Amino acid sequence: MSTTLDMDGPAAPPRSNGELVFAAPWESRAFGLVVTLVDSGRFTYEEFRSRLIVRVGEVEARPYWEAWLAALEDMLSGTVDEATVTARAAALREVDDHGDDHEH
């Protein structure tokens, strides 16, 4: 089951010619993770959007996708242990540092 997310209003993601804009691979992954968690019923998009609006408003110069990630972390707080998150974040940074996810 795929959920249509209402992504308009104060927390709307950045777009160019109607298409979502991602400057780095992690941004699209964070977006996809929220969509997957909403589709699976982990939380509603409205719950996430409410948290995102708070995070967007906290720091004026914060890049949008960093606020998105902070809101996602809020939603997942307490569901995964810190060591797992730290290890996965390090692995994702390694992928982004090389621009791909395979070894050369």
C-alpha cells in the first residue's frame, strides 16, 4: 500500500520544476525512509510533518534536509539503540564520501 503524502505548506520539501531537489544521496535516503515508515504505519505523515515544522523553525540557517533528518531522528527516538544508529550513520557517510556503495 502506498501513501500519498501531502507535502505542501510550511514544511514542503524543496523543489525545482515540480521535482524534489536533493543535493546529496543521504537526503534522498532520508526522504525515502520517511515515506517507507509512513507506508508501513510506523507513524503518520502528519505526525512527522508536525515535528518537521518545529525543526525547520528552530535554526534559521539550517538546511532543509538537515531539519528533515532531525525530525526523523525525533520520530525514531527510543526505537533503535545508539550504537546501531552510530554504526549505520558511519556506513552511510562512507558511501557518500565515495559517491557510491560498492568497493573499487
